[in-house]
Amino acid sequence: VQLQASGGGLVQAGGSLRLSCAASVRILSSRTMGWYRQAPGKQRELVATISYSGIRNYADSVKGRFTISRDNAKNTVYLQMDSLKPEDTAVYYCAANRQYSASIEYWGQGTQVTVSS
């Protein structure tokens, strides 16, 4: 199974980006999917997750600005990021949990998001 993240780039503060995470096989329907990020010199942190039943969870720092969604038919998870801030700058990774589990089984390769002030 491969997770291919895309959509990162350079954007000014206040701008928007939409990240996509495409799975190589049909794995989304029974798994929680998530987005994580890692800034230079910091630990990887959770950004948002969406369960197989559609329940969303967000880090406090992105609530009201980011939206996670999934399209099981397309094997793709999205992260819409609005009102971006310089502190959102990081490498963003998507992840797939084990089936019906809270533990992560697969990681994507990461996509760089840079927000300029």
C-alpha cells in the first residue's frame, strides 16, 4: 500500500491550499485517515483525522481553519487549509490506521507547505 500526498507549496499568510492523499489500493473504507505535520526541529504532530464513519478530529491550532474530508470511491483524503499562518509551515504527512484501530499502519511521503508572512 502506498499513500501519495500532494498539493503542498508556497503561499502567503491568509491564503489557502488543498492537500490530497491518494492510496494505491482501496483501503479507506474501514480505516481512520489522518494528516500530521512536522516543522523543523519539532516533533511530528496530529493535524486532523477522519474516522471510517466520518467523525472528524482537529488539533486546536487548526480548528475553524482546516477541513479534512474523504472520498472512499477515489481512495483519497483531502485537507483543505484556509487562513494559513506562518506557523503552519511544515512537512505534511498523511497516514492510514490499521482497520478499525487507533494505531497507524501506513505513512505517506510528505508534502512541504510553506507560509510566508
